[in-house]
Amino acid sequence: MDDARGPGALLVALDELRRLSTGELREKYAEVFGEPTNTRNRSYLLRKIAAELQGASRDAEAEQPRDAQPAPTAEPKPARRSASTRDPRLPPPGTVLERAHDGRVVRATVLEEGFEYAGRTYRSLSAVARAATGTAWDGLLFFRLKPYRKRSRDR
């Protein structure tokens, strides 16, 4: 593989890598990293070498002088969720959800963005259920906001 610069050269180098045998990839690994490898896992070797070549390509691009142009300004990111994308299965903000579990009552308050439980704010009902029980739960199922459907084994 030649050391030509630019994204086109990188694509060519990556294509050449895919054509190499596992033994040749091991040799290329030793060339790129300066030490031999014991692995014979082809996909691992491809990923490692490709990642290193891409990093080297970015470093080479950074070394090249650029025209004196102002840096583009970043546009603000849109809000994560708007009222229209709110899950329709959730009750309105301010609602307190309750569920008895292991002899105690778990209470979570629905907020505009997330849920409050035990003085902390959580992003999802599943996170609330996990904090309350110590195990993974579907939050909507835990608080009985969606019906439980037994899975069929014959699918």
C-alpha cells in the first residue's frame, strides 16, 4: 500500500486490506504496530489495522495547510424531545405512579423530562424500576402502563 494522502488513498488501502489473507494481515499488523500478534482472528486484524490507518490518515490531513477560511459555526442541537414525541402511553407530567414491590410501595413522579424517584431524576421508567428493584425491568410493564403479553414459544 502506498503512502499517498487523501481520502481516496485511504479507501484504496482499506480495500487492499480486505483482499489480504490472514497470514498477510498478521504481517501487516506487525508492520503497522511494530510488533507481532498472536491472533489469527481475521475480522479483529482488519478492524485494528483499518482503525490505525484511518487515524494516521486524519493525522496527515491535520498536517496539511488549509486555506484561511473561518471555521464553520456549530448550529445549536435540537431539543431531545418535544411534546409531540412524548410517548403516548405516559401519563401527563405531575402524575404519581405507584407500584407495590417486595412489601413496599415504589412511587415515581412523571416530569416534563424524565421521572423523579427517591429524590433523584431518571431519564426513563426502566431506570426507575431498576433503581427500585435492583433488576432490569421494562418500566412501562413495571408500573403497569402497558399490558403483559405472554410470549409464545412457537414463533
